[in-house]
Amino acid sequence: MNTRHLIILAAGLITLILPAGSAAVTDTRPVYTLEDCLRLGLERSALVANATRDAAIAEARVWQVRSEALPQFDLKGNYTRMDKLTEITFDERVIEVGSLNSYSINLGARQLLYSGGKVMAALEAARTARRYTATGIMAARAAMIRDITTAFHDVLLAQAAVDVRRDSMAHLQSMRDEAELKKSYDVASEFEVLSARVRLANERPLLIRAVNILDMARNNLSRLLSLPTDDFKLEGRIAQPDLEIDDLDTALDLGLVQRPELIQMQDLVEMRHQDLRAARGDWLPTVRASANYGASNPDQDSGFGSDESWSPRWNAGITAEWSLFDGGRRYGVIREKRLEVDKQQEDLHELTRNVRLEIRQAWLDKQYAAEAVQGSEENVNLAEKALAIAQVRFAQGLSTYLELTETNLALSTAQLARLQALRDLIHATARLRYACGLDYTPNE
């Protein structure tokens, strides 16, 4: 076996070994589907977490207000140590009054009987606030679902655009190399070489821009998922979304009933009404009942007597308070509360109009995107037919390899345009779902 044979054998062994070694290297990056991204985003979202905390705060306030309507009990104990007893001279006799050690204990109870409706109004407002914050959790979840869904498909589209641009770069490099080779054999002109180089140079910025868009899309998704890095892979495809809304009127009806922001604004109006009711309660009296039961060692009260047992005592009563004139303060407070109700009502009307406009715009965007998808599918069909013809021509020797690859690249570009139209349709559908409150799930 000569040296030439050894080189051939070594090259063959390297060819067999390298693919196996390359296959042994596994990609350790985490892989996320859309469902994985939604789960991670909802679990780690600061917006959802703070909305949950707001709900807990509202629950605590309900307990605080409820305590005003419940009995209040106080237990008080007292111990006093005297340095010396007080002395009283009576008929030339010195009598010590009091005790060096004095003890007392007292149990008190208070109950609000009537407050002009202020406590009940405050309690109802607190319950409405609890419902408001619970709706806020679902609103935050719906917003995260919308944002993560759109960001996920932005990454898929950006990756597809990078792949198409890289294929285009490879195709244009092949064209440049072939033109330079033909020029070396005087088969191609200098103009053809320069044209190939210019087309390749013009394609490079497009690839750089596509890579930059992909990096930004991955960073945005990483931010929404609260991931420490954007070094991950996505598993999914850009497909036609499903939406169970058939017409605009249905979408408007759903949005006006299920939109979280509208539900929250209605709760705010209710809370303003309860504030006004509580303010009107200041015109009425407040009635409380109280009772006390206590005991003390007898020497604490007087120095007479030798009974060392504790002396219990109790008292009970009802207190009524009624402010008859306060210089107009209550009138000003009620006027302020009434204006706040009017403002909140106007905000509700304005929000209702904005929601209707948002639903209409999202519906129109969805319709336009659906038409764009249909048109792009027709372009893909035409590009596929052109590629089939180019393959037949190339097999028959009627066209060059560059013509075949250019036709293939045209198909990739048409497919990318279809993916972009599908991405736009997914965005419009996600916005429409959010506008209609379809991702709002109050029973969770």
C-alpha cells in the first residue's frame, strides 16, 4: 500500500468519523412551546403577582371594615407600688390610707348600634374593592396571554426571515462565483460580474437587519417570560388561528360584557356610590352600647375596712352622638363625593366608547390580515408551480443551476410573505380576543 492509498483511506475514515462525532454533540438549550411560554410568563409575571397582592390587600381591608360592625372587647390590668402609705390624723390617731400594692382588672365591651349606614356602606365598598382587584388579576393574565402570544410568533417569523436571507446570500454568492468563473474564461462580461457583486452587497444589510430583528424579538420574549437569558429554542409554527367569533356585532356584545377594564370601571362607579352613601351618614347620629366589669383590691379605693377580698363592680350604658352643625364641612364632603360619582360615570362612558373602537379596529385588522393570508397563499401556489417548471427545465438541460436556485429562493420569499401575513393575523386575533375579554376567566 503506497502513500496515495494511505491518504485516501485516512480521508475515508475521517469522513465516516466526523458525522458521528458531530451527531454526538447535543443542543442543551431549553425548548419552549407556546403553552410553556404562557405558563412561565403567568407564573413569573410581576404584573400578575402585584395584582394578586392587590387582591390580598383588598381582602385585608374587608376584614378591617367588618370589624367596625362587630363587638369590641378590651382587657386592662393595673398594678401600682407605693413607696409609703398616706397618713391621716383623726382624733389624734394616725390612720394609714391605701395599700403599698394595688391591683385592678377591667373587662370592657363596646358595640356599634347605629351609624347612619356609614359602616354598611364602607363594608360594601370594601367588598366591591375585593371584586375589583380579583378582576384585575384576570385582566393582567389576559394582557400577558396577548403579549406572550404575539411575541412568540414574532420570534418564529424573525427566525424564518433570517433563514430566507441566509439562503438568499448563499444563492447570490453562487451567482457571483459563477460570474467570476465565466469572466475568467471570457464567457461573461464585466457588467455581469459587477451586477452579481452589487446584488450580493445589497443583500448583506438585509441579513444583518433580519438578525437584529430576531435578537430583539428574542429579547422581548425573554423579558416577558422573566428568563435570565434569551438562549433558548422555540417549538412551534405559524399557523392559522382559530376564533369563535363570526361577526362584529357578536364581538361588540362580548366585549361590553366580558372586558375586564369595563368590569373594573363599573366596580369603581359602585365604590364611589358607597363613598357618597357613607358621607351622607355623617348627617345622622351614631349610637354605641358599652359595658365594663372590673375588680380591685379594696385598699385601692379606701383605707378603711379589713376585707382583703377583691371588690367587683360593673356598669353599662348607651352613648349617642349627633353633630348638629359643623360649619358646612359635611355639605362640602357630600358635594365632593357626588362630583366624584359623576366623574367616574363619565370615565365609564368614555371607556365603553374606546372599547367599542378597539374591538372594531381589531376586527378590521383581522379581516385585512385574513385577506392578506389568502393572497399570499395564491402567491405561494404560483411560486410552487414556477419551481416545478424550473426543475423540469433544469433536468432537461434547458436552464442553469442558478436559475433553479433563484426560482427556489422566490418560493422561499413567497412562503415568508405568507408567514408574515399569518403572523399579522395571529396578532390581530390576539388583540381581538383581548378586546372582547375572551381570555378573561373570572372562575379561575
